[in-house]
Amino acid sequence: MSGLSSSSPIVLVGAGNMGGAMLSGWLKNGVPGASVVVVDPGPSAQMMATINEAGARHVTALPAELKAGVLFLAVKPQVMDAVLPSVKSAVGAETVVVSVAAGKTLGFLESHLGEAAMVRAMPNTPAMVGRGVTGAFANSRVGQNQRDQVHALLRVSGPVEWVPSESDIDAVTALSGSGPAYVFYLVECMAEAGRKLGLQADLAMRLARETVAGAGELLHQSPDDASKLRQNVTSPGGTTAAALSVLMADDAMQPLFDKALSAARKRAEELAG
């Protein structure tokens, strides 16, 4: 990837689940280990093995003279206040800062790091298996080359969707950031309904889990949109139509999702202050 080197590296702050998944993706997609510095007080043994094998550098505190090409912040929102002062020295004139912390605005980052090229991104947990999707917003200081560089780094975990305003990130958080939990709960609900129809609980869970996973893969591979795929499996007057008549009633799933995502966006706005 252009513009990265041991003297202008990717500085990854936080090598937990999300940060570790991003690092693994970068390395698999050709980012030289020598151009990555990982800042983490205690990476897992598996992550340390990945860092060492790739020839990346691990530090518990940044050297004062180091300037990042990309400063990638992958720590939990609640520890941002404590972490940011310790990495401010890495922000130089050519640095682009990327944050994946939910609810932390660019204004918050600037209050700790100063004015800089910044991207606020919202990935989701399927990024850990290379099947995530990320919403991103860049401030006006981000140049095209920096944006392309950040896009390539985020793209290792799945598609990247750039939004026109920072406030859109709260809606992205509500939809795709939190969305995997909605799907997992759908599996729980389907399995429980199957159990109530007389299936053994473990069998009902296996059927529900594989149904949702398989439907997701079909959606991933098919050129058709979701409504077309739904119609394809719905025979007029059949069993699926009977179920959908309940799920698609005026007071059923759509208004429930409207309410749920509105609640999630409101909470994201509250967390942002």
C-alpha cells in the first residue's frame, strides 16, 4: 500500500477483537508487517504471534518521535479519554486519523488530538471473519490519497460505504453497526418458535442457525435484491405466505424495526454528547 513505511507507519491503537481482525486482514492483503506499529498493553498470545510472525512492531507506549501515516484507533469508547493523550504525539502534518469507536465524534477526537485529517468509521462484528460492512465519514482535511488509503484498509473486512455527513454515522450504527445482534436474536426467536411447535431445542436451534446463515450466503451471492429473493421462496397460498402474512402485517416487523433503529440512533446521539 502506497505511502506506508517503517518511518510513516500504520499505528494501530488497540489489538482486541476488532483491531486484531483489521490487522490480520491488512497483513493478508499485502500490507508489510514492517510498516505496522501495534500499541496495546497486553495483546493475546495469538495476536502477539501474528505480530511477531509478520515482523510488525509491538509497543506498550509510543516513542515520542514517531509520526503515523495512519493512526487507527480501535479501542473501546469508554477508554478513549485515557488513551488519546498518549498517542497525540503520533499525529503529524501528513497523518490521517481513523476511529472505529462508537459514539465518539470528530469534534471529540479533535479536542484531544488537535486539527487533523480524520475519518470516523463504523464497522460491525462480522469484520472478524472478513464479512463485515463499514460506514465511514471523512472530514474536509482528508485528501483523496488519504481517503483511498483508508478505504483500502477498511475494505479488508468487507464493503465500505462513505456517507455525506457525520450525523449519518449514528444511523449507520443503528442499522449495520448494531445489526448483527438483531439477526442473532432472530435466530433465537425462530429456534424458540420451533421448540414451541414440538422440536427438540437443540435441533430447533441448529435449523434456525443454518437457515439464517444459508439465507445470508444466498443474499451475498445472488444479484437479486432481498424482496426478489423473498418472493422466489413464497408460493401463493403456501406455508411461507401464511407466515409472511403475520410478519408483514401493518403492526408487525416493519414498525418494530422502525422503533428499534430509532432507539439505537437516539442512544448513539446520546453517547456522542
